[in-house]
Amino acid sequence: MASRRSRIVFWWNAAGAGVALALLQSSCEIDDRSTGVLESRPLPDGGSSQGTPPRGEDSAAARECIPDLAACVSTTQRRVCSTEGRWLEVERCPSACIDSACAGVCVPGEQRCTSSSEAQRCSDQGQWGAATACPGACSGQGCTGECTPGVTECASPTQLRLCNELGQWQTPISCDFTCQSGECGGDCTPASVRCDAVSAQRCDETGTWQDAPRCEPGGACPAGSVEQCGDVCTSLESDPLHCGACGHDCLGGVCTGGRCQPVVLGSGYTNPSAVALSETHVYFREGAQGAGRILRIPKGGGAVEVVAQGVSNLVAVALGGGQLYFASGNAATLGQGQVLRANLDGTELRPFSPLRAPGIFSVLVPGLNVWYTERSAQSTLVYRAGLLSEEQAGTGNEVEFSTVPGALLSMTVSNGCLLYVAQGAPQRLLRQCSPTAEAQEHYAGVGGELRFQSSASTDGDYLYFSQGSTLSRIALQLPAVPEPLVTGLVAPPSVDAEALYYAAATAEPAGAGCSTDFALYRASKEPGAGAPTEVLPPPLACPTQVVLDDTAAYWASADGSAVLQLAK
């Protein structure tokens, strides 16, 4: 039976979404109830009820959206549907997108400073919230830094540091006497002592003189905790001028339990490394991986100076002949590198070596020559060139000294001879004393990795090295046999005229990153002298190679916390 009814037509658009149009028009339709089949008839406009959209109109099958509809796609972006049913390109609102429209007065999540120490944050509705205090400073686009500008704090009992306008701690400065509650003060250095023939006073932790035990006539000190050092009655447990022994000066550090504590020369650096010493300054590399700058700081503390900056691929720093030498490469040299030199204050920067590809990997300045290495995939080339004075121009008189198969694991120079350990098994200590001579086997290493420092690992008679859990020495003249010095917690040492110094891990690292489980040790250079002395117990964070002068040890914490000095 025929009937008149509204026609509902279904089809699928290009995006796969079902679309239904109710065509409010009449159509003849034969309802064959015996078969249950709804017969299709052409619509007046030429469309069909079985899936073809009407002709003469935009095809709903091609539509992606409802014309003129807008929608937020993020808190700051929206898009609009065109009259043809197509999404237009996403547009960024000046502030926020709220209920499909651009609104608000600020970008959600944005910050602005209302003072040097307070900031406002923009809400999801594009409105500024109430001002809140920053943990550090407020500068530029919001809270920054690690401290409040203008605030001071004590970096040690005798050092003060100031937070600058960017919210960064500046290098500590030494107080005349003591630092208490963020201020320099006091009348004396804590634990120092003064006395005359019959009386003594001791300076307490606040920098105030207090009466001490009286001396006997003639300057003798009474029995007990007070010791006599010259004409001074003092405590070897706490006096920084007589720490652990009469005359042992802590060089500005505190004396605790008869041990000198380190002095922070500078802090807040990125990946400090490659520490080197002149008579008056500590030099070190600082900066991100692949780039960096060279800084220096007086040994007695003071302002940090930039010696060289904007240096890419900075891998080594060495001093010699009143000049600074370092290896560098940059983008302009297409991955090549060279040795550069400058005066100790950074002036007169100039090339010392030709450009090398892929670059220079180490620089040593022992004696009257500069030694440096170039590494390829198959070998390492070792070059030697004579030092140049400040007045001399040009590059060094370079000689290709040795070609080493594979990579160098350790390398140093003593008495004009190159000593090295190359990659491979078994590891061998080799010695070469002339560019025309063959390298000789000095020691066939067994028992673990054989390692030594590139500088300060020899004293002219012996090479000092670590292998596995043993610290040993071996004579530089052949024939030579290693002599064990220390077993247990060891690392490649630095040597001076009296002893060996090294920083060793006291526990296995818990995971990736910097470990604080290091201690600083001093060991005898002679076999059979016994266990090493723990000079500085943990925590000691990721120390670099220990570098020595006549009075102190220096190192950097690789986690960026500080460059430190410790009286020997």
C-alpha cells in the first residue's frame, strides 16, 4: 500500500561519520509488507534515499564540521569551520581560548613580575592571579634563580656570599674574622689563641675572645687539651693555624677534630673540570658539553675572571712557560680542532698547532715541550712541539712523535719520554723516548685496568698508577717491576715530593649521576708504609683529578657545586 511520509536519507561522509538528513518532503513509497523491503524512489531534486547526497548543494559527504562553528583546541588556540564545512587553520588567540572564543587578558600559565621578588600567574581563564612570593628572584618573565636578590648567607664559618639581582649566589668572599647569621663580624678568627707570658685567650665560634687556661711562667702551657706551639697555648683540635700539628695552617679553612676543612674558592659552575695551577691562580674549564670557557680564581680567594669564552669542544687546559694552552674546535672548522695559546690573563689568543681532524683530545705541557694527541677511528697520533714565549709569534715546531694503534687510555711524559697505555688486551705500559725509536714494553699489565694521571703521576724516578684495587709504583728506568703501595679503595693518584693524593669512591654508585660517596686520601710513596690517611671523609661529590702545589690540594666537584682548596 502506498503512503506519504517523511523521508530520512543516510550516507557516509569522507571522514567516515554517519550523516542523516530528514527531508521534509513527500515521496511515494511502496511498502511491501509481505517482504519487509522498503522500495526506493527518486527524490524530486534528483537525490536518492540509498546514499547519494542531493545534487545542487554542497555535498554533506565532504563536510568536516558545522559551518561557522568554532572550537578551542587548546587553552590558547581555536579553529573555525568555514561556510563550506571545512576546518580552517588553527589560530592563536592573543590571550586565552574560552568557550570557543578568544578572551581573557593574558596567556594561561604565563608569569609577570609585580616586584623584584613577587610574580603573578595567568589562570586557565586568561586572568591574572594574585601575586605570590618567588623562591628566588623575579626577573623578565617570572620567577627565576635560586635565592632572593640582596640576601646574604654564610658559605662557611669564615666566608660570606651574596645573592645577585638575577637570584644567583655569587662567589663567596672571605670575612676578616667570622661569618654569623649572614654577616661578617667578630674580633678574631675562631679557635685562634693569643697569650703573653702568663695568660691566654681563645677566640670562640662567634669571633669573640674568651679567657683560656693560663700559661705557666716562662710560657709553658698546663696539662690538658691545650698544647704549646711556640709561645702560643692552643688546641690542635680546633686551631686553624695549628690544626692537628703545630704550624699546620688551614689556609683560611676551619679546623675540626684536628683536620683542616676545604675552602670554597668558587661555586655554581656547569661541569667544572681540567683544573690547572699557576703560582697565583686556579684555572679550570666550565660549560656545557661540547662548549665552554676557561675561568681562573685567586688561590687565596677572590673574584673569578673569564680567561677565554665561546670555546667549542674545549677538552684540555694546561699551563707552561708563562702561557695558557688548550684544545678547541668550532663549527667554522667543520669538526676540526687545534691547540691554542694565550697569556695567563687570556690576552693574545692565537693558534699553536695546525687544524686537525677530527680534533685534539689532550694537551700536556711538561718541561719545555707541548704534547698533544689527534685521534682517528684506527689510531692516535702524538705530537710534540717546543714551548713558545709570550713574544714569539707563529705556531710551534711540531713533530709527529708516535702513532699508537687504537685509543690511548692513559698517557704522560717524564724525562722527555712518552709513557702510555693503549686500548687492547692485555694492557701494556709502553715507553718511547724518541720519534724515530720504537716503543718498548715497560710493563705487561695484569690484574685489571691500568690507569694513571696525565700530569703529576711521576716524580722523575717512579710512575704511580692504579690497577684494579691496587695502587703501585714502577721505576722509570728499565728493568722495572711494580711495587704495591696500597690495596683497597684506590684511584690514579697525583704525586708531590712527599706523598700521593687521590679521591676514591667508598661505595658503589646507586645509579646514574653524581655520587657523593667519595673521600680524599693521602698515601706514602714508599712500599710497606701502611694504610693511607683519610684526609677528607665523605661526602665528597664527584671530584675531578686532584691537583697539587706546595701547600694545598685543589679539585672541582663535577656536579657544579664548587672549586675547592684544602691545606695539605
